[in-house]
Amino acid sequence: LILGQYNAQNQLVYKARVTLGLRTGDFAQVKQVPQVETSPMDVSMPSAAPGTIWLAPQLVCTVYFLHKTPA
């Protein structure tokens, strides 16, 4: 998942990628969100992987991590 956060100007800004910790029920919820043709990020972000499926920014989550890397 590619995550974004709204800034003070109400722009969706890239924050991180999440690759682990998703449960089957999480994927079922994600699959119900409408897809969009292009990235919903308002501020530039690192290039997305080929085959990335963009979703309308509707879901809210809290991310916990053991450590944060520059990547």
C-alpha cells in the first residue's frame, strides 16, 4: 500500500509504503474502494511500481512500525 497524509494546504502528500502486516480482512476492505486512473497524490512522490492500482483516498489507518528507514 502507498500511504499519503493531507498537509496544511489540504494536499495529499506521499508518506510511505506498507508491505507487511495486512490481514485478509484488510484486503477485502481495500478491494471495495473505487479505483482511479492516476495517482491521487497532489505532491510529487517516488515512482510507483509497475502495475500499481490507485484507489480513491477514502480509507484511514494508523501505521505502527518497528523502525523507519530512508526508503
